[in-house]
Amino acid sequence: MNIVILNGWAMPSGIWAQFCDLLKSSITYTTCRVIDIDRSFNASEWMEYLDDLIEPDTLLIGWSLGGMLALEYAHQYPEKLRGICSLQMNPKFVAASDWPSGMAAETFQAFKLLANSEEQTDIKRLISQFSFLVTAKGVDALGDLKALKVRFSVGAIPSVDVLSRSLELLELLDVRDKISTLTVPQLHLLGERDQLVPSSVFKSLASLNGRAHVEVLDGVSHCPCYSASERMVARIAAFSGGLN
């Protein structure tokens, strides 16, 4: 079995070091790689790009936007996957009349405006705000924030064009129907204290596919790494152990 992790928006792959070390000690696999959201692709282009990188018999793990792309990929190429696991993923990130468990459109648009700026002060503010939102309210929010700041800096984030295009992707993607029809084994892990994906997503997500396993982890923020990594990996290891 191979493992592929699709990273979240704007984040450098270095944040996954501890997580990958835990995977190595918990799961037997052939290869493990992290793929960053570092290209100005639309959904179709991402699928073509990922298909060149993902080998048969892969456990595909996706965080947030990476989880949405993972589900799109699983829908198109189910034969290549042993299973799929999403971390802190909302099937439809921006709220709509038929999906209130999302970010308000006004809030999302304000964040997009900040991400579209090339001013250094705005980029630094974007990093500061997003770092706080990703780690806020977690069981060790301060420790997670400090660890994240080591990796997540002006020099480590993608270009403004990539940030902007990937936010457009986050806004447009809607993988609810993919979850409903997917036959690949699914595990969806949510954070009880996630400030970007509300825990109310749990019931809505679970109702989409009765065969999918959905769990909310107590005290976990939007960050799957650092303080949450041991519990995340334990769930993934148990899930992978039950796959054929």
C-alpha cells in the first residue's frame, strides 16, 4: 500500500513531518508522499496532475481543500485507491441555502480580497490570521501555533496567483454527491473545536453516505498536525487495518 497526503490551502509540506513519522510507526506501507496545493489549477487540471502522481493501491489522505480534491479524485479513479480519509474537510466550504454548515459568503470574500494582495503587510496579515484560525481553540492551541509559525512564513507560501486560484477552487468545489455515491471505503475526521469547519458538519456529512465512517475528535482544531497528530494517526491506522 502507498500513502498520499493532499495538503491544505497555502500550507508547506514541512508541517506534516511529525504526522508522517507517526504514520511510519503505525502503518506498513511502501511509499508516502505529501502533495502541496502549489499550482494554479482548476479541478480538472488537478485530477490529471494527481493521476500522474498517485500509484495503484493508495490510501489517499486529504486535509481541508486537499480532502475535497481527494474526494474528486476518488470519484474519477476509484480503482486506484484502497481507501480515502479526509481531515477537517467540509464537502461544501462556503455556506449555501441547502448547506448552512459552511463559512458565510461575506467572510469568505473578505478573506479572498486579502489573499489577492501582493503587499507584504497584507501577506503577513494573511499568514497571521490564517495561522490563528487553523490552530485556535485546540487542546494545545498555543503550542500548535508556535510549531506552525516555524514552517508557515512569507517565504514558504505559494504565489499570490496560486493562493487566489486555489481559494476560487475551494469556493466552487462541492463534493457532497461524490461522498454519496463513492464505493471506496471512507473515513472522515473532524475537529470539535475547528474554527473553519463547524462540528455541525458531522451530521450532514454522515447523512450523505451511511457506509462512511465519520468521527468528531474532542478538543481538536482545524490543524491535523502537532497536538492532534497522534489521535488522527491512530484513527487512520485502525481504518487502514480494516481495508482489503
